[in-house]
Amino acid sequence: MSQQVAEEVLGRMRERYARRGRKGKGRMLDEFCEQWGYSRKHAIKLLSGKRPPKAEEERRGRPARYGEEVLEPLKTIWQAGEQMRGKRLAAAIPLWLPYYRKRFGRLPKWVERDLCEMSPATIDRLLAPIRCVIPKRLCGTKPGSLLKTQIPVRTDHWDATEPRYLEADTVAHCGQSLAEDFVWTVTYTDIYSGWTASRAVWNKGATQIVEKTRQLEGELPFPILGFDCDNGSEFLNHHLLRYFSQRRRPVGFTRSRPYHKDDNAHVEQKNWSRVRL
């Protein structure tokens, strides 16, 4: 059967289908599906005149508001700002625009206005196709094996009833490569209160970690009684061990189990909400 004949037959069947009642339409659908080999839902669409849209037809709904003129600087600022989430990026865009003008040239006023007025949800939606192709986050934790026998593993969470027990972790600001030198964030979180502080170090050397920890301890309103960290070499070293053990009241220095991030759940949670987002 040619396409022209099929359209003529289908047109006459639509007229008959429209005049029939519920039972008559049901019998006609059974006959139509058996004769033409269509599914029942597809047959209902054909006989009622609701044909499926073709691929070349224009998309219905409200037209897209933001084009490439806005999306291109948004991508650039997002990548330069270490791929922040929408909530933080929306607040950071006005701060990054002077940098963008200086390096890439001025933008039209309406583009800058759209960038500053864009909601966090819209930013996440526009950046979703780019974010999904970025490789998984690199791991910069290098195991420190020298002191594993001297620093005990804490397998149970401290039953903290007062704010004096800290968890610590590091976050790399390296983009997509761990090569060369870059800045790390050291995050300290109190288990009882959730209080969190961050310090920046260059290449997370052991001396800098001790220096930032000493600086943090001097600003605390209470002494540290316990310090728990992961198995990275920036923490499991003689410098930090001496700092906590060679004092009048030694600090309980423990470590988590390898590959068990739940052991440091308090600080890991703050890494996402305070540093990475």
C-alpha cells in the first residue's frame, strides 16, 4: 500500500472513529491494531488525529533565554573558580567579572546583567552537560606508612560531650592534574559542636601543617584533647606526632582506617559544604 493510499484510508477511518461511541471505538481499535500491526496507544493517536511530532519540528514551550553569549563566559568563570556549585557561583560571578574583563575583554552590558541575575538552579542546569564529562575527582592522599604502628586507629567515634576533639583533612585545589605545585586547604572540625576552620598551605608539607595547627590552637577558646586524621603523609609524620605528644598534657593522636571515609565523617561533610561547593 502506497503512502498516499494509506493516508486516504486513514482519513476515512478517522471520520468513522469520531462518530462512534465508546464500545464502537474499542471494537474499531481492536480491528485496526490487528490489521495494521500497531500498538493500541499508537492506534488511538492515529485515529484521533494526534500524530507524534516529527524530529524536524520546533520544540514547544518557552524559548531559551540564555544563548552562547552568556554560556561561554559562564563556563570560563566556572572553570577558573574551581568548578563551584550554583549557589556559590551565583555569589562569586560579580567578583570574577573584573578578572574576566581584564583577561578576555569587556562583555556587553546585557550579558553581564544576565550573568549577575542568573539563579543558582539555572546555573546548575546550564553547566550540567559540562559537569557530567569531567573526570572523577583526583585523590591526593599519599599513605604515610612510617608511623602507622605508633599512631592508633580509632574504629569508634568519640562520644564527645564537649568541644575539644577535632577531625582534620586536606582538600587539593589542583583542577584536573596533581602535577606541579598548588594550594591545599586544611580543614579542622570539632566533633561535638561542628565548628569548622580552614587554613591554606602550599604543597601540604609537614612543617606547614604543624604551623597551621599551632596557629589554629592559639585561636581556640579551649585546649585540644583529641586529634583524628586520615592516613595521609601530611598528618602521619614525626613533626605532628612530636607536637601533640611532647607537652605537659599530651593530645590523643589517632587515625582512621584506610579507605574508610566514614571514620572522618564530620570533617568530610564540612569539606563539601565549606570548601568544594
